[in-house]
Amino acid sequence: MSLTVKTLLRGLQEFARFVFESIRLVWEGDKAVIEARLRARERGRAICSGCGLPGRAYDRLGERRWSSLALGPYAVRVIYAPRRVECVRCGVKVEWLEWNEGKNTCTRRQMTFLARWARRLSWQECARVFEVSWERVWRSVRWVVAWGLEARELEGVKALGIDELHWGRGKQSRNYVTLIYEITLGQRRLLWVFRAARIGGNREGAFSS
């Protein structure tokens, strides 16, 4: 079976409710970009981004563009004009898109990919290797952490470990962070990170997953 560009693109990201209207190769300086323009399937109902119920398409917004995972040396850009949905529960809402998260300009798959590599490389190096901006790497990490916090399960935690790490410059208390881990047998994960707001002051923290 021969592979087509469409097949490869569907392997990179879920587009089951949409069809490719056009795929073309464009050059931006010395960078080759595959532009994939999508449209909703005929008779395909839009899904409300608020509650997940299908609804009648109300109107259509302007085109948006998302950076997706690259195909080898080719960058990939997804283009689609989202519909607004007339939802019986939420009113008029923008439709839910499998690859989209809020106002991010890259797909969920790309954000997950960059965040995983950002654990192994510095964020600057990650941006350089994959030819994206440092801000895109930062936004990807922030989104993945937020997703992990929301999906985190704390039931079954039986043992905790505490560690302290020097962070930043200087020896002030705010330059140290305290880490709380789950160390249940067979399970080790970071649960909480917090640092001092000022010497002798209250501590501020954030959970992690």
C-alpha cells in the first residue's frame, strides 16, 4: 500500500471529522511548508466546545492557522475556518476542534512533542533544533503541565518524600524550592513545588504532576 501525504498527515493528528480541501507546498525563504486546508465533512455536525454536544452550525469565523508536527524536513501548517455552534445548552459557542487548544497557534500533538523534548534539552536548544520560537516551547510546557494537573489522581498515595533544591542565584530563602514527591512502592512522581515569597514570609507553591 502506498502512502500519501494525506495519510501521513492523518497519522500526525486526528482529523476524522474533516476532509482535506487542498494540500500544497509553499516556500517561505529557504523553508518548505506543507499547507493543509481543511473543511468539515458534508452533513457533519459541529460539536460545542463548552459541553461537547453536537449542534447546528450558526456561522463561520475567519481562517486560523496552526503549526503541526513536521513531516521530515517539511514544516506542516493546518488551515481551517472554525464554525460557531448554536448549542441548546451553552448558546452560541465556537466548535470543538480535536487538534486545537484555546488560542494556541500550534496543535496539541506539536505541543506535547515539544514539551517532551523540553524535558531532555534546554528550552532554547529545543527551540533551535525544531526550528520554533522559545515562546512556543514555553507555551507547550505550560499547557502540558496544566493538563497534567487537571488529570492528576492523588488517591492511593501512601508515602511522601521531601527534598530542597537551590534555584536561581544567591543564598536567600526565595532561591530555594521545596519538592514533594510520591514515593509509594513502584511509583515515584513530583506532586508539589513551592518556594518562599520572601525571607520569613509565607510560601507560595504550585502542584505538579
